[in-house]
Amino acid sequence: INGCHTTALDPEKTINLVVDFISSGSAGVIGTDITIFEPLACSFAEACLSYFLRDKCNIGDAIRMARLKMLKEYNPLGLVYTPFVLPSLHIREID
């Protein structure tokens, strides 16, 4: 889910949002404090998920590399994404 202002809530509401996702089975939430329009949101999500799923990076590294990719494209808005997830989270194949 890519939603605007997902972390621009007061602290109690932000924690409730994260708790709602976690209680629904999510491992974490990555949100922003500002409005992010769809082209930028897609760019960040595609880069982050590519590093996380295809390259099998942990989510912390995937977020960092997506931010750096956007910075190399002269766009600092990748920095507005705030992770509420353990940075070591990764995909593990089940045997």
C-alpha cells in the first residue's frame, strides 16, 4: 500500500496505524510525513522492492539503496520514507 501522510500523524495515531498493520500480519510499515505523488512513490517502491525481493537484501539495505538511487537521480524525496520495521528483515526461502 502506498499512502500519503502515513506517518504524519500524532505519535499515538502513528503507533496505532503500525499496530493495525502488524496485527493484520504485516512485518512492518514504511511511510512518509508528506504528500508523495504517484510517480515518485512508484519509483521508490519499485527500487526498494527490487533490492528486497530480487536481490534478496534486507529491508534496511533495500531502503538505503532506493534512497541512494533517487539521490543519484537528483531527487532527495526518497529520504522522506520512514521505516517502522526491523532493518534486518529479509525474505527467506522455505525448504
